[in-house]
Amino acid sequence: MSKILIAEDEIPINNLVKKNLSLVGHDCKQAYDGLQAVEMAAEEPFDLLILDVMLPKLSGFEVIGRIENLPVIFLTARSNLADRIMGLKLGGDDYLTKPFEMQELLARVEAVLRRTQGVSRDFAFGEIRVDFSSRKVWRKGEEIPLKPKEFDLLECLIVNRNIALSRERLISLVWGFDFEGDSRTVDVHIGQLRQKLGLKDEIRTVYKTGYRLEIPGKQGGGRT
Amino acid sequence: MKLRFWQKTYLLTLTLFLLCLNLGIFALAFYTYRRSVRSAEEGCRSEQFYVMTAFRRDYDDLMAAGEGADPKLLMESYGAAYQKQGIGLNFYENGRSVYSTPGAESVYTDPGTLRHEREGGDRRVILSAEICDGRYVMVFTRSVADLDREFRSLMLTYLLTFAGVSLFLAICLYIVLKKLSTPLERLRKTTEAVAAGDNTVRAQVSGHDEFTQLAVSFNAMIGKINDQMEALRTEAEQKQRLVDDLAHELRTPLTSIYGYAEYLRRTPADEQDKIECAICIQSQAARLQKISEKLLDGAFIRNNEIQKVRVCLPDLLAETAADLQRIAEDRGIELIAPSAGPSGPDADAVEGDAVLLGMLFYNLTENAIKACDPGGRIVLSCGPGWAAVADTGKGMTPEQIAHVTEPFYRTDKSRSRAEGGAGLGLALCKTIVDAHGANLRFESEPGRGTKVRVEFTT
């Protein structure tokens, strides 16, 4: 669980980002203009700042000059290359243009957090405990052997917990874009995970969408 | 062969001039020659006359002296005497040669004639006359070889002079024409540069001739073209900016709509969550609709001739105020408008489209309400040919005023968005005002308030 500051003046988008990040277990604070973002970042420590470029009072590019030691993902409607380069030059860790898919944002957030935070990564929910570093899984304290692709799939579901992922998305995340098998491969592996880890209810099939690992509320913890 | 204008001029002028000069010189030479020949002939005649007179006297003396005198001896002595002077004498008696000066023999020539005879390079004048009462015919010949020699040397002099003058002329004409055509050449280079795409060059203007006028006109033309290109570029930039801004304006609500729909689809949202998401989707869709409506309104006003009728400004302002009174009251803002119609039907009336003008004042008043904090005051007023909306809101800086009628420009982005503004209200007002040929003037001071005046020119 990481503390994330969202600086975005469009209230609906700000709320949306917060909702999504909260789903995967992050703790979010909201700022609606540049000055507020700088003040909030100074008051308490955050793990990540999601920063809109076109903010009132202080632009995102100005905000980044006033804060230190905070990973930043830029969020903007400006998609030209010059702005993107400017953002990355100023110390942005990543750059996302509107409109964006929430999964894209979550993936970038995950990547930046993984890059900037410590290596100890494990996650526990229900009867399951997962150590991402040693790639081991325990159920009720007993180690369950998983095939590499099954573990990758589990990791992917945990990172995107509470969010339904389509079969195509899972294939591209776990098997890579050049995978030529059909989507039934995903169904087979999901079946294996459900059976081996007893996650029949937790891994839900979502109508016309895909699969979702549901870990309600604040249950589940550790660094992912 | 490609010849420049000045080269053509040069060749033609030179040829023509030399031809004329040549003709002139030869005509002159010929004339001189003819005169020389005439004067030589005259000389011959007078000499002949002298010889004849002398001979007759001597002959008469001889005849008077005695019967046995031989006129041939007299002829011989005359021939010998005149031979030294280059004169030949031939005497004929009844067509028969009696005496000829040796080396100057001549054929019989009818008396009273003059002719020229050429023998090798030697030219002679031959004169014939009867003497001694028709007894003899004297043919007088005189060499004029020196005349031809003189003529040849004269021609040589003329030719040399001609060559010298020609060379001099060729050089001078070359320099003069080259110099005269320099402005044209410069202008040609300038046009080439312009044709190659360099529109910063200008033709050099000097002197007062046609080339100067041409250069001036050319510069004026380039200036005009540049201005128009600049205007087109500015227009294209404005259009591009509008498109960019529009893309941004569309992107923001689309991001929300997409994101909330995605959220609804992929996450186990509870009932409250679902309703919140739906509200957001709805409000963002409404925002898109508002943008498209205003854009279409603007396009409609621009593309259609407005129907002008007499519109009573106080009535219109009173209606506007009535429409917005509740919204203003809810925010604790005082809205004051002139009362409708007491000042008579024609007072403060303008020509215009009542619906569009209503839209104009509605937008302006709505903006004023948005600019005001609770306790603020908005005054709608009008006079002959003008109407104004004044507020005690947060005001604008001159820089903001300069941009305020641009589409999607917002003086306070977050506030305007929070109130659901599309950023097109004042742009639409500007379109309406322009369609009426009126002016929109902003007087504002940050923190003190804004007064917007609509000034009708008709």
C-alpha cells in the first residue's frame, strides 16, 4: 500500500483516479491546483505524485521544480512530443496523455513504485501469502508449487486486483504480445489457479469482460 | 542563342549606327570624289582654252607669214612644250591624225565632247574641240592619276577613322548600356530570389526612371503578398489553435466518461459508487453537448444573415434580468435592470435580432454572476445605441481582457469548469456582436469588477 497524491483540477478525473488507485489498495490524497499540491507534498510524505500539467495557479512543470524526492507521473491532455520530452527532462518518471485507460495508469503506477521503492515485496490475502521476490506461494502456511506462467498470471491479477482484465489483456501482460495461442490458454491457467489456491469465488468471471481477483476493502496487504 | 535585353539593344544599336556611319562616310567620299573630278575637268577646260587660244594666235601669225609655213611644226612644238605639263595634244585633220604627243596618243573624239579614259591605273580627261575655223580638231588629254591616288588615300583615311570610331562606339555603348540595364538586372535577380521563396528581399530603388518605378511597384507587390500571406498564416494559426483547444476540451470530458464507464464495467462497484459514476458520465456528456451546441450556434450566426428588427434595449435587459433573477438570488447577488418600456417605444431601440441579442445579454449576465461572490451587485443599463453589464466581481487584467473572447479561454479555469462552463460564452457573444456590426468593450480592474459595453454603430 502506497501513499499517492493526485494533483488534477478536473474533479471527475481526480475522483476517478482516486477510485481506481484505492481499489488496488493505495491511499490517495487529492489536490486541485498547483499550489495546493506543493503545500500537501510539503506537509506529509508521499510515495508518488500523479501530476496534471495544466493546473491552475502553478503548472505541473512548475510544481515539479518545487518538490523533492517524489516520483512523478505526468498526466496531461497535451500529447505533443515536445511536452512529453519536457516532462521527462524535468524529472517526471512517466508521462500519460488523456484520454488514458485506467489500467494503463495502474500499470505505470505499479512500475514506478516498483522502481522507486524497496525490494521486499510480498502480499497476503485470505489464506494466501505470496512472495514476489522468490516467486513462492503459500496457502495456510503450506507452499503450493505453481508453474511460471501460473505465477505470472497470479501476480498480474494481484497487481490489478478488483479490476476485471480481459483475456486479451492478460495474454499480453503474461504471455507477451507475440503469443499465438488462443484465449482458452487463459481459461486453463485461471482454472489451475482456482483449483490449486482455492480461489474459486475470489477469481470471478465477469460477464463480457474477463477475470477479476476480488479482495474486498482493506483486506490484503504488503507491498506489491 | 539567348540574348539579354541589353545585349540585343547593344548589337542592334551598334549595327544600325555603324551602317549609318558607313553609308554617310561613303556618300561623303563619293561626293568629294565627284567634286574633285569636276574641278579637275574645269581645270582641264581652262587649260584647253588657253592652249587653243595660244595655238590659234600662233597659227594665224604663221599663216600670215607665208604660204609655205607648215602648221605641223607648230603642233610639234606645242606638243613638246605641253608634254612636260602632263598634257597630250592630238591634232586631226578631216578625221586623220596629223600629230600626237608621243606617249599620249588618243583616238579621235568628236569635237565639243568631254570624256574620261582609263589606261592601266592611269586616268585621263579627254577634251576635243575644233580649231582654226574647223580645219583641225584638237584632242586635249590630261592625266588625272593623282586624283585617283588622292581618292584612294582619302578612302584609307576614312576607313581607318571609321574603324577607330566603331571601336570607340562599341566600347562606349557597351559600358553605357550595361550601366543602364543594371537596375533591370538587379530587379531580375530580386524576382528570382522571391520566386525561390525568399520573401524578405526587396528591389533596390535608385534614380527616377521606369526601372525605379518598376522596383517600387515590385516592392509594393511583395509587401502586399507578404501581408496577405501573414494574414492567412495568422488565420490558419487561429484555426489550428481552435482545433487544438477543441481537442483538449473534448478530451477532458471524454477521459472522464471513458474512465467511469470502464470503472463500472471492471470493478465490483457498490450501489452508491455506481450512481456517482453515472452522475459523472451524465454531467460530462452534458458538457460535451454544451460545447457542441455553442459551436453550432456560433457557426449558425456566422453563416446566416441576421433578420434585423427594432429591438427595445430596456425591454430586452429587463427580460434577461427576469430570467436570471433566481440564480442571482440563490447566490446572494443583487441584479438590477432598467424597468421595461416606460421611456416610449423608440427610446434606446436598436436594429437587431431579438433572439440573438437576448442570448448575448443572457451570456454576459451569466458571466457576471459567475464572476461575483455572494453580496455582489450586477447592473444592467442602456442608452441610445449602447447597453452595458457591470458587475462587482473579481475583474480581469488587461492581458486577460485581450484573450477573453477567444474560444475556450477561461480567466479562472477551475472555477469555470466547476460551474460547467464550456469556455465558449464570450466567444459566442463576440460572434453575435460582430454579426450586428457592433463593438464589445471591456472595462475591468482586478478585484473591483468588470463592465462590458455593447456599442451599436447603427
